Amino acid sequence: MPVAEFEERSFEAALNVQLLVETTQLYSPGQVLEAVLGFDVALLTQHVSHWRLWNLQALAGSAMTDAWGSTDVTQPLSRLPDFKLNVFLQHKRPSFMAHGSGAEWAAWARPYYRYAISPHQQSTLEQFAAALGRHGLVIYAAPAFWSVRDLCSFTARATLVENTSLVEAAELHGQKIYTYAAARTNGIAFSPLAEIPALSRPGALLDRICGAAEVPSGSNVFKLADRALSAALATFPPLQEAADPIGERALHALSLIRQALPQGPEEKAMQEIILPYLRVVALSWLLGVDWLISGPARRNRR
């Protein structure tokens, strides 16, 4: 049961540096305050890859004094920074389970990583996550690798974020052990045994889009895409809030276009094609996905 070859601080420092994109706002509590706050470091990040892993836009963040002010934490708020932070990280140094001696091997039947959950720390993180609400993420961060060589490689290539297991603290309520096999796949917690969803797993957004309700027959491709993306967006309240102003601006732009167009077929085209198309473009940009139109190959007529 070997633990990672590197110290937790080595992983923590490299990850924090990669997350600090377009901002310098970072706060690391000392050992005394960490016992109260529950996390190793808090920062404000605009890291595109990080937020796309969560299928989110960069959250606005919140001042810790505002968030903690709504809890029963007794630590003096004057000791906390008053600038906004949107990611609160508790770093973990996992053990690498490469064979069947691991207690959780039956659930994986392949090599996996695991780390323990501290009840007191978990309770504190949950409390803060509830106070923070939609303004940021409170997450555990652990490497999905164990060698120093990989740490150096991912650090040099600036791909450490993509190779880190990230899970929201609130998802591990009441758990003692968290296990995972890769950075962006669902994990399994013990005990009780529970699969922990990873919003960052590949295809998570695609699953939501494909699972959208079918549209009436006869709808064009723009309406299909509009409805599918809108259904996927509905599961992410922060994105929905950001999408509303975009929709309002699109409608305003369309009203200006209408004034320049005669009534008749152009009005129908506006409703059936242009409006859905603009919404799809806006939502695709908001979700950070590419939108491609494909269909069966057309046979040449002879």
C-alpha cells in the first residue's frame, strides 16, 4: 500500500500555481486556522480547463468574511481576508492500491487510489460549502498519479489540473474513505458504499444533452440543438443565471432585425431558424462546447 512518492506540499504548491490564472488572490491559513476552516488554501481562479472540467463558467466567488458570517463559527472574522475567492481546496495525499489486498478492491477489481476523510474536517467543509452557496466550490483535490516523475511531467506541461481528482466536499457527507481510479471518473466512497458522481468525467455534459426529452417531429436542427442544450443547462443553476441575460440581449437584437425586415416568410424564418441558432451559439459558448452538425452521407444521383 504505497503512498504517493511526493509530499503533499509538493503537489499542493504546483496545483495552486496552475490554478492561479489571471488573478493573484490566494489565501493559505496557518495550522491553527486550518483546523477551524477545514481547507488548505483558497484562491480566485479563472483557469478555463478547471471550470470546463466542472462544466461551469468561473464562479464569482465570495469574501470569506461574508460566507462565514452566516455560520456559527466562533473564530474572529477579522483574521480572514476580505477579497473574493471561488475555490477552496483541501489537498489529499492518497495511497495507491495496486493489488487485491486493498479493502475496497472488490468494488474496483483494478488499481485505484484512496484517502481517509476526517469527520471534523468534513463537517467544517460542509458547513462552509453551505454558507458559500453558488459563489464557489469547496473541494478535495488529490493526484490521480503517485510518482515524482509524473508530478514533474504534469507540472512542466501545465496539465496538473486535468490529472487531479476533484470532488465536492458535500458529496462525501458521512463517509470515511474515498477511492478513485482516475482523475475524471466517478469515485466510490466507504462507508456506506456509494458511487460519487464526478461532474468532470468525460461525457458528463454529453449524457445530459443526449438524455434530453425528444422534440416533436418536424422540428429543424436548430430547434433540436436549442432544446437539448437548454435541458442540459437547466441542471446547472449558476449557468442558467448567466444564460438569462444572453437570451435577453439576443431577443433585443432580434427585435432590431425585425424592424428592418418585411412581414411574411422572413418572420417565420426568424422564429424557426435565426432565434434558435443564436441561442445555440450563445449556450455553446457558455458551456464551453463545440457544436457540429452532421448527418448521413448524401449519395450522388446518377
